Amino acid sequence: MNTSYMFILDYGNRSREKIFILDLLQKFDQDLLTGISLFINNNPYNLEMYLFLNFQGEQDDIDNFELWLRQKYPHLRRIYNYFVRDLFHSLNSKGYNFFTLTNDSDIDLYFETDEKGLFQIEERSTQDLIYKGGLVMTAPRIFLSHSSKDKVIVDVIFNKLKQSKIDAWYDKYEINPGDSITDKVNEGLSKCKIGVMILSKNFFDEKSGWPKNEMNFFLSQRMKTNKKNFICINLDMQHENLPPLLQDYRYIDYNEPDSINQLVTVLHRNI
């Protein structure tokens, strides 16, 4: 099982981040933690520090890593929908310094602020240094339309998309406390290329407003010249109980073997 992570680290407090990286390298061996890379942007108006991790292991190994992370480093900010390819795409335009770690022996050298190190600006002693960030997005976005009551299944689908390097808009990770839900959903719908509608009895429940509004959006888009495509994955609906306009579209039956891999294959073909 191949699982990748991207984190935003604090450029101005990299002594703390160095402790995390050292701990990471000492805790997980190279058979499990197969890749670890740092990307640094020394532009004083846009200081950035990203950490990319790749794990190759069983689900229990990944669960143990995530539990360790939550318990020891709750401050870390994981990025969803950014991939290492986006960073490589930005190497020239943003001038990232980049290096890959294999052990902890060279950490101190890399973290020096001199011509030998990756960092050109001293750590902050005040709040003068503020992360601004801004990766260049290269992947088209997939919008996951679903009922909140089906999130256990949607989590499985989303994680499989991430493993397959498919960039998906999932409200669980896109809408933060204080955000306008309407604004965020509208933004996700406008930016996406393909909608994935996760159909279920919950999706069509009378009290379920958002999914049906999103369905109407994608159906109306199919009638336009610059239309957005959509794909349906059916959790538990009888075909005859689907809305008439949806019955014409072939869907993926979630209960069939390899259904999520079917979805991944179709998405790769379309993007």
C-alpha cells in the first residue's frame, strides 16, 4: 500500500520542525518510510517550507503513523490535494531549494543559514516572518458530491483517489470553521472538471439539500457547450428509484468487486 503526505512546515520556526523530521527518521525505517523530501522557498515575501513523505506498508503501519503524528505533533498542517508533482512543476517559477533525506546525519548541515544550507533567512524572533504560500496547481479537480451520512464510504473513496494521484475536492478538508459553506461549495463546483456523485438513499433524502442541488448543477452543465462531466457511483439505490434524468447514465455499482478501481480508471481516462 503506497500512501503519500504533504505538510506545510513553519519556515520561521524550523528548529521545531527539525525536531519533528529527526524524530520521523528515527521512528520509521526506510522500508516503511520510502521517501522524504523538503522544498524551500527563500523569497522573503513568500517564505515556504513543504515536507513530502511517502510510505510503503500495510494499513496498520499507516494507522500507527497517523496516531503517532496526532499524539506528538498536533500542530502540523497536512495539505490535501497538493502532490509532489505540483512542487516539481513550480521549481523553476518559484525557485525552490530541494533535497531528499535518507538518514538523519546531514540534517544539521541542511538546516544551517549559510551558503551550504537550504535557508537564506534567519528564524524569526518576532512575528515578522509570516507564511504566505501558494503552490501552482496543475491537476484538474474532482468534486465529490455526497451525503454527509455516507462519509465513512466517501473517506475510502477519497483516500483511494489520493493514492492514485487524483486531485479531489472533498468538503471535509476544504471547508474550515468560519468559512462560508455556500462560497466554498460554489468555488469547488466552479473549479472542478468532473463531478463524482455518490448516490444513495441518504443522497436523495428529503432533508438532504446540498447533494440534490449539486446534482442539479451537474445535470444542467451537461446541457451546455462547455459542459462539466459527471460520474455516478451507486451505493444502495434501485435503478428505477433514481431520478429520470439520471437513469440514462451508466453508473458504477459500489457493491461490485473492484468498483473504486473502476472509478479511478474512468477518472484517469477523463483527465
